[in-house]
Amino acid sequence: MITLLLADDQALVRGAMAALLGLEEDLEVVAEVGSGDEVLEAVRRTRPDVAVLDVEMPGLDGISAAAQVTRELPGTRVLIVTTFGRPGYLRRALEAGASGFVVKDTPSHELAAAVRTVAGGGRVVDPSLATEVVIGGPNPLTDRERQVLGEALEGHSAPAIAARVHLSPGTVRNHLSSAIGKTGTSNRVEAARRAQDLGWL
Amino acid sequence: MITLLLADDQALVRGAMAALLGLEEDLEVVAEVGSGDEVLEAVRRTRPDVAVLDVEMPGLDGISAAAQVTRELPGTRVLIVTTFGRPGYLRRALEAGASGFVVKDTPSHELAAAVRTVAGGGRVVDPSLATEVVIGGPNPLTDRERQVLGEALEGHSAPAIAARVHLSPGTVRNHLSSAIGKTGTSNRVEAARRAQDLGWL
DNA sequence: TCTGCCCCATGACAGCTGTCATTACGCAGT
DNA sequence: ACTGCGTAATGACAGCTGTCATGGGGCAGA
């Protein structure tokens, strides 16, 4: 019997996945949580074979939670299940020690198969994303560029961003200009969107 | 026996919801589709009692699909299930003839209850969103403002938007300025985000 | 040590942005 | 007929944006 923990902020989706996996003879959902902050505690308590984590969650995101779990309780393997198939997510998930990465577009019957593979010590990776990771290469943005781009995503102006991160407006614009160049876009909004799509934020 | 159609672009979520609802004695999933374009055809073919539709789907969105269904086959009632609890979505869903509106944050066991209520001719509406609709009031944006704001959301500049919608750059800026005023924001990016959150796009 | 990279900053430039006043047309409702 | 609204356009203004050149400091690797 393979025991499972499910983490997804959308209660309906979480419950539905529990129902889906509960139909399998050899799988048992032993814990469900709705935020990344609760994952570690629940894993400590229930010691599941596999933790199925969503990336987008309030509080701690699924990838950070995966890092916690693989560091403290390596007996529990991690399978990341996410809405957004961003190459950067996959890279970061694997760096965090996740054993599998599946997008929510995949057929539902493959989820149980992925869980079994991961539980058996294997790895499951979306093939189309894997190729994108190879093509896309590593994240070229510096820390400051990411930070400033993240603020720009909210719609703040350069002077506003400067005040928030304690820099001069001119420096903010330099970082933005650099990020625009690296993303191959022509303004901060496009740059922020592209960076997010590639998982560079 | 209540028959159901499920529409959600994420196969995993769709399958999981089918599993969840399939556990209920009195419910039966008779059709599953992954895009809004397929909804009407599937409803015509299977004549379900309730169509459970996601809003965010490729092609035709869930609300437009709901309008098609309630117009052509009023015997099938529509329950909208969405990730984003935007007030404007609720308003538009009800205008489109939907009988229920549920966000994916709601507990999974309530979904079956919502389905039964809708099937019985009742209405299900998320109470917190209902109050927001009352407070928020109707969409104040004009057609042009929505159109221009939608382009701005993509990160296009005023001259670029002007070329796309066949207007003068000055006129585009006038519409944007007006939209910024109506949303109570201070630039086009914030305005577009706010408008989207309120379901005004 | 020297090179390279990241960081921070300034100044200058052309171009874009948000606002306002003003004009004009068409199309409703009164 | 008159008013109001949406649409479209222009011109002007201050301020913001993206780019470039240039300077400096720190910190790693060769």
C-alpha cells in the first residue's frame, strides 16, 4: 500500500484528486493540506510514501515545501503537480529534490502511474518541458533584476520601485533595461510576463 | 439519477472531479470535454441534467458556453465552477443563464450538494462574491476602453495598440486615461489588472 | 594581480505616458 | 430641439521609460 499526502490550495481540486487516487487499490490518501506551510508538519506526522504538491499555493510554494521535505524526511518522495508548465518550475523542482513533475493537463489515469513510479524510486518528468529546459538554458537574470522585475509586474513605476527596494530610480531603470534585453522583449511589462512564463521569477 | 457533463481544460482536474462526483450514488458523469467549443455539441448529444463548466478554457470560455446551452437547450442547467472568484464572472455567468456559481476553494463535498440544488431547479451562489457584486456595481467601462485595456494587458505601447485597433495613438491614450480613472488606479498596468480582477474585461 | 561580473549611481537623449482642454460626429432619451 | 454619452481626434505639458555612456565599489576565479 502506497500512502499519499495531497497539497493543493483549491479544496475542490484537492478533494477531487483524493477521490481519484482513492479509487486505486494500492493507493491511500493519508493527509490533505491547503497550503505549503502545512506540508512539512503533515509529512512529519503521517510519513507518507509520496507527497503530491501543487506549485501555486498561498504561503510557502510547493517547490519550497518540496525542498523542506526532501531535506528533512528523504523517505517521502515528492511529486509536483502544477497548472503552469513553466520550464523554470521544472528546473527548480528537480533542484529542490522532487522525484516527479506533472502538469494538470495530463490524463487523469496517468497520475496514479506517476505516483507509483515515484514511490518505487523512479522519476517522472513531462517530456515536452524537459526539452524546453534544455533549450531555454539556465536563468540569466541577476537577483536585482528578478526583484525589480517582480515589482514591475505589479504595475509600479520606476520611482515607486526605487522607493520600495531602496535604490535610485536610475538604477532601477538600468536593471529593468538589462532584464528587457535578456528576455528579448521591448518593455518591462512584456519582460515580466516572459520571465514569469519561463519560471525566471 | 442526475446526469452530468464536465468541462475543464485540465484533464487531471476534470478526471478527478469525475471521480469525486462518480462516488455519489445519485450522480452519473455522462460526458467530459476539455474546451468550451465542445460543450454545446456534447450537451446536444448526451442531454445531461447539469453541465459543470470551468470559466477559463481554451477557445470558447465557460460563460459563453453557458449562454449557448441555456439558449438552445434550457433543459440542461449550468453550474459554473471556477478558479478565480471575480465578481464580474459571477455577474456575467448569471446573465448568461447559469443556475449556480462555485469557486474551486469550496470544500469538495459541497460540489455534489450544489449539483443537486441546481438539478432541482434551485440556484447556488457563493455568498461572499454576491456581496462583492452588490458593492462593486456594474461594469463602468465602455467597449473601447475594454478593448484598449485588453491590449495594454499584453504589454503593448499606445502606438502599437493604435495600429492594432485602427485608432490614433492619442485616442488610445484618451481611452486608457479614462479607464485608469474609472478603476481608481494610476497607470495602465494597474488598471488592466484591477479590471481583470473585477471581471470587467 | 588582473579580469570579469554584479552592483550602484549619474547624466543625457528620444520617445512614450497620463492628463487636460477643445473640437466634432452620431445616436439615444427627454 | 436639447442634453447626454460614446467615439474620435489634436495639441500641449510634465513626468516616466528605455537606452547608452561613464564612473565607481566589491568580490570571485585565473
